[in-house]
Amino acid sequence: RQESVRKDVERAFGVLQARFAIVRSPARLMDEKEIGIVVRACVILHNMIVEDERDNYELAFDYDVVEGTAPEPIVNHEHHPCYEEYFRRTAIIRDTGTHAHLQADLMKEIWKRSGGR
């Protein structure tokens, strides 16, 4: 029973990975809640596409080709400077004072572009 459920889950993710690039790429910078939202959205979109194309055989998605074709994720265990920069900038933006300053600058810019209306 567990083996068949595992295969069903793997097949479902294979279909999602074949259709949506966001599911294929590593989700290192997302928390569990965000990953859940993304996967749920992809499932909903997939179901909408299947329902929309139900009677259109020309655009049929070949699910048998999907199995085993998902690319292996690229995992790099070395320190990467891009992530260091990302985390540094995130820490700066989450700083309350910096956040308020950026927000005020954004409001001024929007006000200026709208002609002060």
C-alpha cells in the first residue's frame, strides 16, 4: 500500500515538474508555507488546464512520457556568495528603520510620478 502511494506521489510531482519550472527548481529560499502555497497553486492550475483541454486531443499532455524525465536537482554544498549577498540584503530590508525609510522613499517617488495628485 505504501509503495503504491509513494509511486502516485512521485508521478504527480513528475507531472507538475514537467509542466511548471518553479516545481523543478530547488526551493532553498522558501519556507514550508510558501512551498505549500506554490505546490497547491500548481495543482490547481494543472487541474484547470486538464479540464480546459479535456475535449481537445491535439493538446493532450502525454503523462507516460513524464515519468522518470524530471531532471535531477543540482545540489551545491559549497558556500555560494550569491546567497550570502541575498541574506545580507534581506537582513537590511527587514531592519525596521531601513524598511520605514525605503517605504517613505517609495511613497515620495509614487507621489512625484503621479504629479502630486
